[in-house]
Amino acid sequence: MQLLTQFVRGSLLAATVAVTMPSGAISQEFYEGKTIDVIVGASAGSGGDVSARTLMVGLAERIPGNPNIIVRNMEGAGGAVALNFVFEKADPDGLTFYYGNWDPMAVLAGGEGIRFLPEEFGVIGSAANERGTIVRTDAGDGLKAPSDIAKVTGLRVGGRASSNTNDLIGNLALTVIGADFRYIPGFKSMGKMAPGILSGEL
């Protein structure tokens, strides 16, 4: 997850001052009485949404000037809908942040619907970027331990999109160990994937 904010595009000085602003009178004056809109590129109640809202509680307490922080969900296209909005619609005044994933592979490939330019965002920081895998071991097929993944047949793997970085890493790892698996994309979040795991779809 990366937390990004857009400042005055094409103005290195404006971006530098806003990102590296000292925690003193200048930054306090800038944020005092202001409201920061945090656009989250994930659905309400998803893991990304929960982590964003948790992080914003701590962030609100640490920004000089004590600005209000409002979190808005804008899911779709692996974060591209929210990123397009911040890039095209939000005022470049340092008061609109983006929190969520972005898909570098789709950007490099000129993916359909991607209009934002990552290099024109100012990066504030990055939350812990951890990857996890949930595997059902009660669904038969002899899958009881991690070492069994390379032995079973017909493994069903759910994911977001074939260009998603996490999915690419997972599918590459399964391919390297010779696993027999079928990749099923289209799940927008873990909240959407969980019912598929419980029902046996995955």
C-alpha cells in the first residue's frame, strides 16, 4: 500500500516544500483549519479500507495544525478509478491524498482506463506491504501442508487481475514449483474473495 498525494504538477518546488515541510509554524499554518480528503482505492469494509482508516487516526494526531481527515472510498480497476480521480479532478493543493494499491505492470503496459501518471504524484510514505495466502486444507485433494501445493491437482487460485503485482508474484511462484492450478481473476478485494473460499469456488 502506498499513500500518495498530488501537489502542483510540474512544480518541483511546490511538491518539495509540501512533502518535506518541517513540523513547525509553516506546516501548522498550512493545515490549521483545513480538511484533508483521503481517497481510498478499495471498497468499504475491505482490508485496504480498514488499514486506511486505522492509519488515518494516527496521522490526524501527528499533523501540525490538526486538520480534519475525511476518508472516501472509490473502488474499481485495482485503484485506477481513485487514482484517475485524484490526478484529474482533485485540486493540486496538498489536501487530497490517495491511499491504496496501484498496478505498475498495468501502467507500463498502457492498460485500458489508466490515465494517471505515477511520476506526478508526491509520495508521502508506504504502509507495510505484506502478502498472505489463505488455503483451505479441509476441502480434500490431499492438501494438508505447504509442501503439498506442488503435488495436488486442480488447485483453484483467486485473484484480482492478471496484471496485478501480487497475482503475478503468486502465479509465478506456483508455476516455478510446477503446481497444477487454475487462476480465477475478478475478485476486487479480500472481502469479495472470502465467500468464494468458504463456498468452495476457490
